[in-house]
Amino acid sequence: MSLIQTYENFSLKLRTEMVWDKELFSKLFEEMKTFCVESKDSSTIDRGVAAVFWNASWWVKQQIDGIEKFNSDYYINATTNLDHLAWTLFEKQERGGNDYEPI
């Protein structure tokens, strides 16, 4: 499964069922981190991948904002990490492997 497919599967469950699939999120997070590392020297970003990073950085947080079942450190840290990944990709600012919030 590609990064784009993983994001689409995760976001579809979140949007239609209000289910945060932790396994899919972990896979998405790892794929996004890997993409950042592998593309750090690239001057271009695939439009579909850029859309994943852009949408994940705001849309996921917006979907769960104010919903009690998503009000815990896990979800706050997870959405913060998505912001960090988008920053890493778009600004080419590297983050160390331990610079992410624990989830």
C-alpha cells in the first residue's frame, strides 16, 4: 500500500465512521517519516504526496476537534506529529528520530 492509499484509508474511516484506526495511523506516520527522510535532497514533491502531508496536517485535527472520545494526549500528540511532518517536508527542516511526541 502506498502512502497515498494509506492516508485515504485512514481518512475515510475517520470521516465516515469517526473511527481512528491506530494501526493505520501508525503505518501512515511511519510512511510519512520515511518519505521525509528519502526526499530530503529532492527539489520536487509529487503533488499527491504533498496533498497528503498538507491535508493530514490540518484536516485530521479538524475532524476530531471538540469530540470527547478524541480528547487525550494520544490524539493531541498524533496531530502535533502530523504538523511536524508537514513542516519537515515543506520546509526541509529535519527532525531527529526522537523529536516527535510519544503516541
